[in-house]
Amino acid sequence: MDLLGGYHVVRSGPVAPQVDALLGLANRDEPWWPAFPGWVWQADLERWSYDNVPASTGIAFAKLLRERTQRQVFLYASHSQYGDQLAAWDGPLWNADYASRPVGGAAAMYPGDNWQPQHKGWVGGWAPYSGQTPAILQYTSSATIAGLTTCDANAYRGTREQLLALIRPGGGAPTTGDGSMAGADAVWIAGLVNQANWKLDALLPIVTKLAADSASVSPEELAAFKAAAAAGVAGQTDAIVAAVVANLPAGAMTREDVEQAVRDAFAGGLAPKAP
């Protein structure tokens, strides 16, 4: 799977606590997300009957989330609700405008790449608003997908490669660029530990810290890792390597890269490599 992401409904009020809450959930439930090159955020900005969220609040939230995570943020904010009030947003827009078509599969319900319906006083669909053309269009909420009805369906007018480039403009996995365990190796190992469903509770917090800042790992934490390794964790290297290779996104580390990173990590007790 190339793409996964997190979603947040923006509410009126200060945006910093909302970003904190979203990241808290992501770090708790998907601690591997910083390791995944295809991770993306969607900020859902809407005018609810009980909360008329201003455009400025949604923009502030999306910009802060992007700044805090260095990941792409799509601002889901419809032309019908916000018109040209989103000009201050410099990231991709996600429009919502539902086509009147017979209920069916997502592909059958798609109105087409040139769909720009005339509404009262404005043009919808793929038409530009707030100074840009929407990158993604949600065109129905009643599609049938995998046997499930009343599904939202969305379209992107481009190739898979173009979408990946839009989502990860920097490209590749996070890295410090110095070849240390505080860089890409530690990030990938943190991801593989979680994705392989290994119960390595003593190991994952250490690897996650190394991915962010090697200096934050205490001698006690390294000792805990070594105790876990002594109990047989390190002997599962081959199985862990096989598990993560099966989930590598296109263009990521090769099997040889992963195997060496895992073996080096276990052999070195996850201590950072010397520069």
C-alpha cells in the first residue's frame, strides 16, 4: 500500500490543541507513521449547523499540522461553503460537489475529468476557486465500494506517480542524511516492529526515540533493549526482515538494506553509529 493518512475535523477555536490531539492519537495508535513515506493528512473544514468553522481556522490548522509534521496536508473545504475565502491556503484543495447520477460503483458514478456544473452564482466540480484548481474532488457520498453502500468516492486527475509526488514532495523516507541509526534505519525499524505485530514493548520506544533524537535514549533504555534481545528478540531477525520487506513502498529500501539495518541494530544494541 502506497498511501495512508490521518484525518481531523477542524473545530472553531484555537488550533494548536487540535493539532496536539491529532498527533497524540496518531503516535499512540500508529507509532510507525513517521516511517511511512506515503503518509498524508486530511483537514476536514466544514460549516456545520452547530459549528460554523471560519476559513481562517481551517487554514491555520492545516498550516500548523504541516509545519509540525513536515507532511503534506490536503484541505477538504468545499467551493459551495467557502468560495474564495481559502486564498491564503498554499497547499492542495479537496473539493466536494456531488453529481446527480444513478447509484452504483464509484467508477460508474464519476462525472468525468472536465465536469464543471453550473450552480446558482458559481461553477462547481473541477472548476477553480480560491485561486487554485482542486487537486481532489469528492463527487458522491452514495457509491458502492466492495459491497458497501453510501460510500464517499473521490477522484484525482493524474497518474499514480504524480499523486505520490504531490503527497511526498520531499520524496523518500525521513532521514538525517548522515547514515546514523538516528536516521532512516531507525525510522524503518520502528515501522517494521509495529507492522510485523511483534510484541517488542521494550524495543519500540527506544527505536522511536532514536528516529527522532539519538541523544534522548538513556542507558536504562538501552539496557532494557539488551534484556529483550537476550530473551530471544534478536533471534527473530529473519522473520522481522521478511515481514518488513513485504510491506516496503515502491522506491524504499531494498531487502539488503533492511536486513543490514536490522542486523546492525540488534548487534549494536540500537546505539547510534559513530559518524
